[in-house]
Amino acid sequence: MIPVDAPITAIILLVAVVVIGVMAFGLTSAVVGYQESLVQEQHEADQLTAELELLAGPIVGTSSTGYNVTVLPYFYSQQYPSQVYLVAGVTNVSPYVLLFLSPSSSLPPSSVYVQGENIVNEQSAYKLLSSIYSVSGRQLNSEDVKAYVDSPSSPQSKGVPITFHFSTPGDYVVFWVVAEVGANYYLIGTYAESNSSSLIQVS
């Protein structure tokens, strides 16, 4: 004689198998969808690197008064990224040795000016980015980076000129241009300038 509870056990097992199968399918779909979105983001970031040019004035100042340099990101495409950030620092390390310098490897600006206003500590003017990725998807920083917002001033693919002031001189002033693409932040350009040379593009 078949036990009375045998059909109940079979039904419970069947339901469990179906639930596990649905959960596994959902998890697989979510992972695949996330990976596809990352690939799309990286592709868009890679396209931006080809469209970007950082316009920069000469380094102005002296070791006693400090140094100023004004930069402006320019995109040849009429499609300006949803949000662009500028990170700047001074270092004695060649930018060719370190493609991306962490805040511990470079000294941040003491003042940052937009249209004559010092925005260095204005919370709406910067964002702390905990994860910045290369266009290949590699995380570049291990600590927060203070990045200044550079929004387009017009539909002409131009941002807003930002002047960085450094009270402590270094061999190089290094700039990183970071774009928000999807849900992540990507490094789309690295530049450096010294007192004895013009702006050079590192990446």
C-alpha cells in the first residue's frame, strides 16, 4: 500500500524544483543583463575618448604665489555626456609611469574657480567618486576621488572653463576627465602639463 503522504511529498518536491528553477533562471538573466549593460557602457565610454579634447591654458604663476591653469573639455560630437567631471592634481611622478594617480600620489588644488567664484568646498560643485573605471572595465582608484562637475554651457559640446590653483608646485599638473555613463564612472582622458612643456595627452 502506498503511504498517504507520498503524493504530498512528491508535490512538495515538484514545487521546490520549479521554484529553484525559476530562481536560477532569474538570477542567470540578471547576471547576463548586467554584463551586457557593462559592455554597452564600456563601448560608449570608449567612443567618448575619441571625441574628447582637453583645452588648457599655460600654467601661470610662481612658486611663491602658486600656480593657476584653466582647462575646458571639448567634445567633437554634438552629443555631450550626461555628466562630466574634472580631477586635477600636482605630482613629481611622470604621468607616463602612472596612467592614473590616486589622491595619495598627487596633491589636490587649494582653490578651484568657475567664473571667478571659488568652488573648492562648494558641495554642489563636486562629487566624491569611489569607483572610476577604465574603458576596459578595470577599477582605477582604491579611495574616493574629489571630482569637479563640468556641465555643458550650451548644446555646442562645450563644458565650462575651470581654473585650478595649486599653492604647492610640482613637476606636473595632471588632469583626468571622467564621464558618467549609465550607472558608472569612466576615465575617458588623462592629460598632463608642466612649466616647460605644453599639454600632453597621456591616454
